[in-house]
Amino acid sequence: MARAGRPEATPVSGGYPPLAAVPGMPGRGPGMGAGPASRFGARVRPSDVRRTVRRIWAFFAGEQRRLTLIAFLIVAEAALGMAGPWLLGRAVDALSSIAGAATRASIKAAMSAPGPARALAAAAVALLAAYLGGALLSTFHGWIMAGVSQRMVRNVREGLFAKLQRLPLSFFDLRTHGDLMSRLSNDVDAVSVTVSQSAIQLMSSLVVVTGTLAIMLALNPLLTAASLVPVPLVLLLTSMISRRTRTLFKQQQDALGALNGHVEETVSGIQAVKAFGRERRCAEQFAGINERLRRVGTRAQIWTGFLMPMMNVIGNLAFTAVAVTGGVLAARGAVSVGVVATFIAYSRQFMRPLNEI
């Protein structure tokens, strides 16, 4: 039998991983018995990231084939997306050839020439096919990932609920019921969003950044250097904002757990509240917790909202650097106009995945 306050970490029936190491559970040291405000303990990140990832991966039992298929579809979608700017450059070069070989009076004849016209048509068709194919692949792997993430979340909820059945009464005496319910609902939903959306964005962004950088280096190293000028600003900005928002979103989850705990206790004990005339006091406590949640949530959203406008400014700096450098090189005949157009498109495509990462 488990000792009070430190239950044995026996495996949950059904093959789910043990949950004895969940932050805030008995046996985790600091934070035990401190109530809902310490539900995440003293840390924001896990002390052992590899172990945490392995434990999360254990909830994906039986999903390895689907995850492999999703990874393949993400890489294929990213490849089609990276092919778009290159095909756009080919189309611009074809148009430049037609415009350079024709006068205003003979533009119709130039358009009917087999070489440039054929290249322009091929580039346009390939560009359309790449964008349509990318959209279809994105829809397909999103549909598969939705099922995978929901089955994983089901396993997490079942494991958590089974763990609750084995905990001693002292654990429930030290924590509000609403906070525990928030773990089973809000926190698990956050895991679902991370798995179904953030993980896919991260994988796709890594592929796009790596592939785009390799293509740009193969086309022109000097224009690549111009495209990378704003990257240090991106890293500095996102690092500064993410450090701030990480703390604020942790406080938001803490306040949400406290609010759920207060509501659950008030509703379940409404007879005692009315019998002792504590209605006004409960309403004041609710207003205080709710105001704290509103204040922290507002600050978190404001800091998050700073990111995209600043990223747009930095993206425009990259656009300017590529346009100026490409214009000088094109005027000297070092590169074609199509290559400059390709780099302008790639500079836009390069900033977005950096932000997502």
C-alpha cells in the first residue's frame, strides 16, 4: 500500500505510462500542499527534457505509422512550397526574354515564339500544380494529425484519471477539486493543441528554413547574405518576447486553475455558503481571482501581439536588402531578373518559419 503523500509509481492499467512524476503530484518536493497557485511547481520547463519527451511519446502507442506518414507529407508539402519561388523566377525570366526580344509592335509575335512562350507556360502550370499540391497535402496531414492527437489526448486523460483513483485522500485534502479538474480539461487541451498544431509547424518550419537556405546558397551567395541580414534581429526579438510571454502564460494557467477551484468549491458547497451568509465574500473572492486572470491574460496577449508587427518590419528590411542588392547585381548582369524575383519571394518565405520556430 502506498504511504500517505508518496504513492507508489505503479503502472496504470492499460499500458499507459506512470504519472507519478507529473509536477505537483506527491513526491515532487517543493510545491506539495501549496494549493492551486503552485500547480506547476517552481519550474516552467521540465528538469529532464529527454525523459519528458520519452514519457509523452509513450502515449502515442500504435501511432508510429501514421506519424511517419505525417512527417513524409510535411516534407513533401514544404518541398512544393519551396519550389514556388523558383518557378516564379523561371516565369519572370521567360517574360524578360519575351520583352527583350520584342518591340511594342511585335509583342504578339514574340509571345508566339516557341522557346520563351513554352517556358512561360510550363512555369505557370508547374507553379499552379505546386500550390494546389501543397494545399492538398496540408489538408491531408492535418486530417490525419487531428485523429492522432485526439487519441493521444484520450490516453493522457485515461492515465490521469486512473492515477487519481490510486492517490491517497491526503492528496485531495491539499488541493482544490477545480484545480484537478483543470488539469484534466484545460491542461490536456493545451497538450492537444501543441501536438496537433505546434509540432507540425515546428517540423515544417525546420524543413522550410533548411531547404530555403540551401536553395538560396546554390543560386547566389551574395543575395543569400543580404537575405540573412535581419536574422539576428529576428532571434533577438523572439527571444525577448518569448521569455516574457512564457512567464505570463504560466501565471495565466495558475490563475485559471485557482478560478476553477473556487467555482467548483462554491457550487458544490452552496448550501454551506448560504447557511453562513458567505455569498458576498465568495463573490469578492471570485472577482479578485477573475480580475487577476484578466490582467495576466491581457498582458500575455499584448506581448504576443507585439511579435507579428515587429516581424513584418524586419521582413521589410530583408525585402529592401534583397531588392537593393539584387537590383545592383541585375544592372551589372551578374544575375537575371528572375533570380532577384526568386530571392524576394524566398526572403518572405524565410522569415515566417523563423518566427514559428
